[in-house]
Amino acid sequence: MPKTALRPSPPPLEANDVAIVGGGTVLWFVAFVALLPFKGSLEAHGHGTWPWICLSGGLLGLIGLWYCRSRRDAIRRARAAEAGTEAGTAAESPEGPATRLD
């Protein structure tokens, strides 16, 4: 038996996933460009794969960026559709649609 009362979990925080993934992708590409001049030195010391790891991180970041943008757009469409159905049901009267009698 817990000593304190259990409370429901709070709703998840919404973050700007596109900006976060985009920033990480840019950092991977910057690291790739920064390591290119040192490629020979890195290979001499057994770290020749580092630039290619950065390049693959940037390319995977582009895939993640595409995914986050499509997810964000799908969430917006779902919220707009939900708001549209709520507004549509509130506008209808129990007697049916209103008609104009002139």
C-alpha cells in the first residue's frame, strides 16, 4: 500500500520536434564538414570512420525530419477535422438545417 495517494499522470508535453530534429541534423552535417580536413590524420590514428559516421547521422536526420514534418501535419489535420466536426454539430439545430423563407 503506497503511503501517498496516487495521482493520474499528466498529459505529455508538446515540443517542436521539427526544430529539435532539424537542429540535430545540422549539427551532424557541421561535424562532417569539420572533420573532412582531418581525414588523413584521423585515419592514421584509427578513427577514419568518424566523418562517415557524421555523414550517416546527417542523412538519417533528414529521414527523421521528413517523418516529424509528416507527423506534425497529420496531427494538425486531425485536430482541424475534429474541430470541424464539433463546429458542425454545434451549428445544427434539432429540427434540421435552417431554411430561409422570403
